[in-house]
Amino acid sequence: METGLDIVDFWRMENGLIRENWVLVDLLHVYAQLSVDVFKRMRETTYACQPRS
């Protein structure tokens, strides 16, 4: 089992000070490590929301 966490961290500096910070976390990877199939849940939710005739 893979145990890493994929993240990307961006910093914007202005005049020597940190003005903004963005952190992107690969949540699909985190859910996969927890054995959660996000796409399966999305399909089930989408199907459940469809109007029935």
C-alpha cells in the first residue's frame, strides 16, 4: 500500500512577505488509500437523482 500524500504548495511573495499561499491536495489519491471509490459513488448519486418514469 502506498502511503504518500501528493500535494503541491505555491507561495506568492511580495516585498519579501508571503502574500498568498495555495495548497493543492490530491484528494482522489487520499480516498483511494482509504479504499473509497469516488467515481463509483458519483455514478450511484447521479443515478439516484435521475427522474423515474
